[in-house]
Amino acid sequence: MFTGFKHASSWWDKTAELGLGYDTGHSAPGMRIASVMAGGPSALAGSPLTPCAVILAVDGQAIASDEMIYPLLNHKAGQLVSLSVRPSTGGDPVDVALRPAPPGSEIDLLYNGWVERRRAMVERLSNGRLAYAHV
């Protein structure tokens, strides 16, 4: 469905994905989470990776206020990474270990989320009388 540039060289960037949306208006150090994509690497039960939580570091490398998380995830797909996260409820940072997904994985997660939202909308608006058939 989607097309993209496929590179053959190992030196090209291959930024792993966490299945998170980020708050682009956040100006303090770290990356504030705006959303968690269902089915993604960060969608863990009981995880502090929730909206309004802040990822402060990846594998011990802090994310400054003028930096993004993406360079710290380059060539990390499938590898165990440690995220230092300040939970949305506040308090001390906690460490979360997970394996980021390969580049391009979030496109499928976003699409599946879109389909699920449409299914739920049909269910709600029809009071359960109609089924959603995605073609």
C-alpha cells in the first residue's frame, strides 16, 4: 500500500521505532509521549510508557531539550534497549527494557489503529446494529 526508499547499504540510517507518537511542543529535556500505538513495542501492560510520560534517555544517553530521540534509535531494531522514563504520574525515572521494531513498522500500526477506530465508530453510531467490513 505504501512505497518507500529501500536502501541496500548498511551505512544508511535505519532508525528503529518504538510505536510512540511524540509531543512536538515539548521544550524540556527528553521526549514527551503523546500516544502509544496498539500492538507496538511500547504497548506493554503496566508500562510507564503512557501519554504524558517523558523518555529522558536511551541506553544511558540523555536526550537534551534541543535533540530528538531518533538518532539514539539508529540501527537498534530488534536489539534490547533501555529507556529511562519519567512516568506521567511524576516521581523518579524508571528504566524500561524493550526491543524496538524495524523502520516502517509504525505505518502498519497507524493503519491498523485507523481501521479499529472506524470499526468502533460504526459500532457506536449504529448501537451495535451494523458491522464494519473493511475492504
